[in-house]
Amino acid sequence: MKTLRGNPKTKSETMVIVGMSGGVDSSVCAAILKEEGYNVVGLFMKNWEELDEHGVCQSSKEYADVISVCEKLDIPYYSVDFIKEYRDQVFSHFVEEYKLGFTPNPDVLCNREIKFKVFFEKARELGADYLATGHYCQNELVDGIPALKKGADPLKDQSYFLYTIKSEILEHVLFPIGHLPKTEVRKIAAKYDLITKDKKDSTGICFIGERNFKNFLSNYVTFEDGNFETLEGEIVGRHTGATYYTIGQRKGLGLGGQGEPWFVIGKDIKRNVVIVERGEYHPAMYSDSLIATDLEFTSGTLKRSLPFKCTAKIRYRQKDQNCTIVDIIDGKIYVEFDNPQRAITPRQSVVFYDGNICLGGAMIEKSGPTYFELTKSIPNILDH
């Protein structure tokens, strides 16, 4: 692992603060940097203080593992409290989006507002030359400017969630495990006999962890029973709150009967109706264009003549899709895909790539016309 630009300090003089989460990835980051000779300091963020449904304070458990790892590696460690910042800048937005009927992913906002803003600023304030995190992505110089690059492990690449990081931040960020597969990270943790070596990957809401999601969300959002309806208005069942469902969803609908499974294809929040149809390839779920807002470009790499071709993802772990950025007008980006896209979902992110380089992204406002709207018949999606 190399720093992006020349550093006049020796490694032992270079302070690297590692964002320690209590997981195996950040633990191995600290181990790698310590082995390479850097002056490593572990810093834990406390962003949520609440007992889960089992009466456990998750942040306390995670910090205990951070302490164990840092003591094993013989590096100093500290904890910082960003509970207010997280509630004000991430969680409150997350709740408001759900109240409006959207199903947002808080990870993008969490990275922008917490990890690579207030936490990054705290690290620099403490004298860090670099902030290191356990994300599966990499830094690379493109035309002399730091750019975000996909992680080497395609199953773990997290660049989709990090597209808001600007090059001036990336210049002071290290991703020590971005070039490694997860299996190798586990081996390094075992080599150092870290307490996190067999710890499962964290899931659930950013910094809050695994919960019974609907029960948790019901503390903040009011759910009301309503109808499942088809496009023709036929009532086919009852749901427990339209805002809870997302486009493309199959599981948890509670709709049976003979025939193909039911899928969510839309929502009418004003009427508290979830619109469903049978079949994974129903044309109302497919469109080959979208409009997005809230543009975030990592370095100016999208300042090219339009239109231009690249690839994009409309959800995490989706394979790159060939597309054309047709135009950018008044802060809105117009995108056309070579192949129809399933379940383009408002308030999810579309993230753009040039090969392995992440160019940036935007927040989906709406899809273009669906194949149902265009043809009123089912196209052979599998042939596209």
C-alpha cells in the first residue's frame, strides 16, 4: 500500500488514525499499518446510544473489541462522540425520507456527513496525516488528482457508498485493505490472533446495527394498514404500511395464490396503496432511463463534453451497466441505459464508473417511462 503523494515524513513520523469500528476490517487496517511502520492510533466513533431489543448497547460491545485489538497491537486508542451529529445529519433525514414514502439507504449520507466529514475533521484536528478506514476501495491518481477506485474484491467493493468523497479528502485517506480479498483479511486477523478474526460482518442500519427493522422504525414512523392493488385497481390483499415496501420487493408481502409471485412495482403514498403485479419481468418494473439530482463528483472527472458513455449502478452489488450520460441541466442528470433496468427506485443512488474508477453519483429522482407505459405489453426482457 502506498500513499498517494510524496510524504516528506518518514513512516514512523507519519500519524495515521484508523477509524476503528470493532469489526475485522478496521482491525486488520490497524495491523497492516502498524506492520508497515506508521505511527498508528485507533479512534472509535460512538454514534448511537440505545439498547437494542435484547437489552444490549451495541456501541459498548464494539468499543470493547476495539480496546482488545488496540492493546493486542500495542497502539493507543480513543473514543469520540458524534451522537448528536449522527442524529441531526443522518438519522433524522433517514426517518423523514421514510415518512415521505421512500426507502433510503443511509450509508451514502453516513459516509458523507460523518465518516468523511466530522470524523475526518476530528482526525486532522488531532494531528493525523491520514485517516484510514476498512472500506473495500482504493485510491489512485488520475491526471495527478486522487480518484476513488473500486476494491479489488468484486464481492466486497464499497465504492458505491463512497461516491461523495471529494479528491481533496481522498488525498488524506488510506484504504489499507482495498487491494485484498476478504479471505486474506481474515487470514491476517488470524495471524495477529485478533479478537475480531471470526467476527461476522456487520449488517443493518449504519452505526445502529441489526434490528427487527419494522419494529425499530415504528418508533419513529407511523404505519397504517392499506391495500395492495394491481395496476388496474384490483385489491389483492392488505399491507401494514406503504412506506415500508420498496420497488422490486418480493419477500414479506404475504400475497399467495396460484401463478407467478407478486412484486412491488410502485406506491401511492397519498392513498397508502402499494401497487403490485405478478412476475419478476413485468414491464412496469423496467425502464431504460432515469433522471437524478444532488450530483456529487469525486474530482471533476464528469466535466466532459456531453453526451458521454460510461457505466453505472443503481444499487449496491449490481453489475456495471453500460449507459450514456445524455445531459446535465439545472442540477439534474439525464441517463440512458443500453439495456432496461429493473426497479429503478427514487432516492436510491446511481453511481457512475469509468472502468474501475468511480466518477461520482447522484440521487435518483425518477425513472423514465416504463416498458408498460411505452408498449402496454411485456417485452422479452431476457433477450436484451
